[in-house]
Amino acid sequence: MTITVGVLALQGAFLEHLVLLKRAAQYLQSQGITESFEFTEVRNVDQLAQCDALIIPGGESTTISLVAAQSGLLEPLREFVKVDRKPTWGTCAGLILLSEAANATKKGGQELIGGLDVRVNRNHFGRQVESFQADIDLPFLKSDESVSDDPFPGVFIRAPVVEKFLPHVEGIQLGEQQVAQTVVAPAKSAKDNQARGAMSSHVDIMGILPGRLKKAAAMGAAVDAGEEVGDIIAVRQGNVFGTSFHPELTSDIRIHVWWLKQVLGAIDKRAASSS
Ligand code: GLN
């Protein structure tokens, strides 16, 4: 069986994702996985229709959503994620687009795809520290014995964080719609609305960036970091996965390997339930 994985290629770091996906697939094949993968750039509705799974890369979420709207891709993307529930992973700008609500948006905002019942805060780390790299501990990688459990090199570039979990409602997140400078994902069609009911309602926290106090404590400072929670930088809800950081800008294939396995699992599950 050949599985087609697309990378939305309207703007941003899509080529980098393709490079890591190919390396991750080679690794999986070296581990005995028999399915073959095809990786493809997605710029239009026909290309999206070929895909079993999709990555939305980092870049500029406003630009990606504008070009997607111009290409007539926004509704098909919503259907891909929420109605067909095909595995989708967003990195940085991609996470913003996959959230049901985002704040700190420009006037007029951007259109969201949605799929994750969370609100993200764009450019969370502010202007002074727009980019940084931090070692992060990702417990989900540890479930895979074939990969190393070293911390993951997290590259954060004007990164969003998940700042609120939203109730799993049918249709639009009305409560969030009233908040200034916040945009919400629309539910334009009845199909979208019904689909919400069938989506997983549970958001899993997949990664946390420890706060400054914890970091200081780890470096030996005498501070009480006990209560500090840190920032949520990776979440999953059913087949929708989002990370604030950019694994595609590193040479570390571990998250791509893990995600391709999730894709295989989702496809197996679907085949089992339809047979
Ligand atoms: N903050 C950017 C946005 O709003 C995302 C940055 C990124 O993808 N590196 O789109």
C-alpha cells in the first residue's frame, strides 16, 4: 500500500518538512515497515484530494491563510481535518491555523482552519526574544524504544503557545468570538457542524516548555519553581497534532518518524472499522 502524505506548500518551510519526511520514511523502512510513502507538495484542491495525511508548515499564518483562501483551499482543508478527520500536523503557523481560536491577530485577522479546541496566543514570546532554541522533553517520543530519548532541539521562531483549552462545542466557538483581537474558525457548512460531534473531544498536552523559574532552578538558582507550569507547546486532539516549534528546521527526524507511525495507525484503524 502507498500512503500519500502532503505538505501544504503555499508559503513557509514546506521543503524542509519534505526532506525530513523522506528521511523518516527511509528510517521506518529500515525498521521493517512495509508500506511505502509518497510525499507531495499541496497547492490546490486536486492535490489535497490525493492525500491521506497532511502537514501545515511554519511560516506566516496570515499569508498562508490568505493564499489558501485565494486558492479555494480553506473549506477543503476544513473538510480534510474535521469531516474526513485525516491526520494533520501543524508546526508553528500551522498550529495557529489548526486552532479553533487565535488571539493577537492583525486587524481583520486571518481565517483559521480549526480542529484543535484550543486558543493560541500568537507571537507569545514577544519581540525581544523572537527566536530561540531550547531543549525540550517530549514524553511521547519515549514510548518508541527504537529512538533516542535525548531532549528534542526545539526551534521557536515568533512561536505561538496554547493558552486556553476550549469546550468541545458544535459549530463555532461563540465564547471566543467576542474577545477583542481574537479570531475563531468558522463552521460554514452543516457538514462542518455535524463533523464536530464526531471529532475526538479530548485535547492531550504533548509537550511543555518549562518556565523561566524552572530553568533557573535547573541552573542552580535558589528559586521556588514548584508551582510554575510552563508553556504548552504541543497538543493533540484525535488525528490533529500541533507543535509551536519547528522540527523541520533541525536534522532530528524523531517527531517525523513518530508522526508517520501515527498516520499508519490512523489508516489501519479506519480500514478496520470500514471492513
Ligand atoms: N507567529 C507566526 C504567525 O503568526 C508564526 C511563526 C512561525 O511559523 N515561525 O504566523
